[in-house]
Amino acid sequence: MQRAYVHNSGGVRESLQLPAPREVALQPASPERLIALLDPAQVAAVTAAMSRAPMALGGRTTINVNSTAAGGGVAEMLGSLLPYTLGAGVDTRWLVIDGDREFFAVTKRLHNHLHGVRGDGGALDGDARTHYENVSAVNAAGLARSVQPDDIVILHDPQTAGMIPLLKARGHSVVIWRCHVGVDEPNTLVRGAWDFLRPHVAAADAVIFSRAEYVWDGLAAERVAIIAPSIDPLAAKNSDMPADAVAAVLAAAGIQDGASASTGALFVRQDGSAGAVTSRAELVEVSRLTPSTRVIAQVSRWDRLKDPVGVIDAFAGHVAPWSDAHLVVAGPAVGAVSDDPEGYAAYVEARTAALAVARPARERIHLATLPMNDLEENAIIVNALQRRADVVVQKSLAEGFGLTVAEAMWKARPVVASRVGGIREQIEDGASGSLVEPHDLGAFGSAVLGYLSDTARAERTGAAARERVRAHFLGSRHLLQYLDLLSSLLKE
């Protein structure tokens, strides 16, 4: 347990205790497994980069730091990318910082404001800044005891930004901050969040954004890099699964009837050992899914910006009256994502909305909270659910990038998603999926019905979606861009 004496907004000296930064265990993965999925031109580039990576980084350790090891795209991306860097001979670590309830309320507020929405309505005022900086100081002190000055430190999102100047002051030669959220058209809330974070971010050696449109005003252009997120096609969430395995996994998780829960609900873990689905999802439903049920699915964390209530309303009013399909809205077990204090409220709102839908549409709506006690088990359940879906949807109100879209596209599913944020980078409207305005429930319903009524079109779209992900959104491209950035910083 870390203890530090800090001053609150009234100048009173008080003790703040936090656990020391926690190391997340990583097992190396051979980049050759990933390279086997690429086209010849990609293979040549990735093979050359991986062979030169250890020398290019001068034997330095790269340390990624965020605020949760489970739940959300950042944790998943780190969990999939970092094993490949280890496998390429680069010493790599992943550390997770902690905070108290007030700290995570402030950082969730920052997250919402960076998306241009008010969130809990709280202020980013002097009190918020004082507490944010106090917790950042405690975490920075703990982190400094775990890393060496020559290590390359990569910090992720608002929870970590407050540590940047503190680490630089302690002599760390390379500190990078990555912001995974943003908007194309910043409003006063967005700019207020920038102003809150800018004094800290200004000390970073480089700042990474997912899209050029997200770059803040006032940042030195030479210190800005654009690196889009990616997926690992070989991770449990994305690896190929035959139809009988999909059915067995969903039966074992209690999501679908009609298959033996003990037949084929097995998977291979990242370390090569055997895993099995034994935990069950918690469901809010009236009827059961069967193997013949047509399914529309949205799989995201419970977050108002993912608009689960809007998905339910769009299905009830604009899909259910003209289709026999069922809707599954799924997310992680409530409370499993430690740095998101609004998750439970978002889930309760979705459950209330689902229960309020009139029959018969109500009988075809299923809410599923997926078990998180075993992250690879959770991933294989998500994989099965996305592959089981006839159409995958992502009706977000705002997105930093939205990798659930790329995950579904890799599985050759037709995706209907909101025309917001990084989703627009992933889907070519009409070719590899469909984009709709986030508040146009009618257009959402029409796009979903279009795929349900034309199986051949759905299959063509899904095939095009998979190839688009292969070309642009696999981890191989992501690793190349990181290596180029790090190499350039170390030459300065």
C-alpha cells in the first residue's frame, strides 16, 4: 500500500493510501502467428520491423500504464499487442495504477467531456484538479519505484496524464501519452477537458491520438503521432470458431438453448493450455434463444455513450414489427470494470428500458451481463455471440474508435453502426457495412432489416468487412507504427 501526504482544497494535510501499481502478467506470443494472416507485402514489412526492433530500442524496456486490466478496448488492446512485442525480443511490461472513488469520478467526467457530453454533471474545478493531482502524485511515486529512468513509459488516457510531468521531473527520458478518445467538432466541454489536462500533457515527449481529427489545439505538431487502434485476430475474442463450437459456448454460458453445454465449449488459452466455458451469463429475458433464432447483437461495456437504451428503442419500434429476429444487448458483469463508476447506472437504465417494451417485442429482447472472472473465457463468449449474430450493431452516440466494430467485421458479420468517431474509419458505408446517424432510429432499423432480408448481400458485406480489417486494423500495422515512433524519439 502506498501512502502519501497531500493537501486538499482547503490546504489541510491528509493521508492518501493507494495500492502500488500492479503488474499484469504477460506471456510472449510469436509474431509469426500474426504474420501468417497477412498478404505478401505486409509480411515483408512486418518481418523486417520485428527483426530490427530490439536493436532499434537499444535494449530498453517499454512500460505501458493504464488504470484497469479488464474491461474496455484499451485493456484488451494492451493484452493482445504486448505479448507480440515480447515475442519479438522487446522487454515489455504492463502496470495498472489505482485511485479512489473521487479520482475515478473525475476521470470518468474527463472521459465524458472529451466526448463532448456532460456525464455526471460535475465540474472540472479547482477541487477536482487538486484531487486528481494528489492521486497522480501518489501513483507517480509508486511507478517511479517500479521503473528505471531509461525505460520507455507509455501512459494511456486521462487517468494517467497527471503523472507525465512528475515522471519527467524524476528523469525519465521518454514518456509518451496516448489519448484514445476524442471528437471531430469540439464543444466547450471538450475544450474544458483539454484545458484541464493540457498542463500535464505538455510535458510528454510525444502524444498519440487515434485520428487526426482528435488532435487538440495548441499541441506542437512535431510531438503528435496518429496511430489507429487494432485487434488481434488470434486472440480468444477473434479466433476462428466453427458453428458447433459457437453453439456449445453459448449453451455453456446459458445464452442459448439447443446444444450440450459440455460438448465443444473448449478453447485454447494464450499460453497454449486448454480452457473451458464454465461460467454463466446473467440474463434478463422472457424467452430463450434457440439455434434457429435470428439474432441482432450489440456487445459493449455498459456506458450511456454506447446507447443501449437507444438500441432497445430502435429494435422495438423499427425492427421487431417487421422481423422475427431477437435483440441481444451484452456487456461485462456490472462492477467488473474498476475505473468506470457509471457502468451500473447505464445497465440499470437499459434493463428498465427493456422491461418497459410492450409485448410481443419485449419477448425478443435479451440483456446479458457476461462473466468477467476469467478474461479469456469472457472473450470466447463474446467471440461466439458476435459470430452467432446475423447482424452486429454499434449504435454509439460517441466513439473514440470503437474496436467492437472491427472485431465483428473480422468475423465477416454485416455491421450497422453510428456515423461517429473512429467507426467512420472502419466501415466504408454500403461496401463493408452501414453507417447511420446516431439518433435516426428509423434509418438504423431500415439498415438492419436490409441485411436480414437479403442474405446474399449480408454475406458479401461481411466478406468485404473482413478484408478491410485485414488491410488496415490488425495489430501488425499498429506495432509497425509504434516502432517507428519510438525509434524516432530515441534518435533525438
